[in-house]
Amino acid sequence: MTQWRRVAPIRLTNVVLTVFAVFGSGLTVILALALFTDWIQWTGVELTGLVVAVVWTALAWRMRLMGLYVSDHGVRIRGPLTTRTFAWPEIEGFDVRQAKGGMGFRTTQVKAIWVVTEAGHAHQTLLWFRPHDEPRDRVSPLLLREQRFHETLTELRGMLERAAA
């Protein structure tokens, strides 16, 4: 596997973000065509709309690509603004810890998979779940089901073992 593969399944949030990105792309194309063909009289409002559409589209595509990816080379964590890549030899293991941040969740209830490096640093992934014994104040498409979370953790640990062999 030389290409990067997303570890977790496609969730509802990815579908929604794809719709946002396609909408933004279409709006950007229409506004850009209008600008270059003198289709409409341009004022500051239209130019502002074009800028907003471009930023909207870029953010939607970036957020759509967030997640944890794996390949023969290692693990890649794509966040909202940054991407971190770790080669398999740099990784000591994968751990389950409290999630930091939380995207509106009370983080005491949310667990995440963390990549622990040989240097002793831990990096949070966007693979989260809320333990079944915790009270649920709301259901979220941002959280994996507990069984899928643990299957993913087992898969990652197995890949690390195979890479070390």
C-alpha cells in the first residue's frame, strides 16, 4: 500500500462537507465567470462574495480531508490547519486517552486515539468515541461507534507490529 488510505469510515460529516465544498465550488465558478465576462456589474459586494466563496470552498475541502491516514510509509494526521506525518519507525504505539479540544463536547466524556512517538510525544487524532457507560447528552456524527473505534485501534496496532517486523 503506497498510497495514503483513510483509516476510519466515511461519516455523515464528510458527506455534508462534500456538499458544502461542491456548492462553494459552483458559486466560485459562477462568480468568477461573471467577473471575467462582464456578465454583471461588479461592485464591492460581488467581489466580497467571490472571496467568501473561495474561502468557504477551501475550508470545506480541507475539513473534508481531515482524519487519520496510513500507508507503507507510516501514519498521517490531517487536522483543520496542519498535517503531521510519522514514519513507522518513529511510532512507539497507539494509545487511548482523553480528547483535548472537543468540538463542542465535554471532553471528560470523549476518548481519542493518540499516536505516541519514540521521542515520547503524543499526538491526538480525530478518531473519537464516547464510552457507552457515559451519559449521552447528544449524538454526534463526529464520534465513531465504540466497536468501530476499538477495531480501528486494533488495526493500527497490527500495522505497527507488521512494520516493526
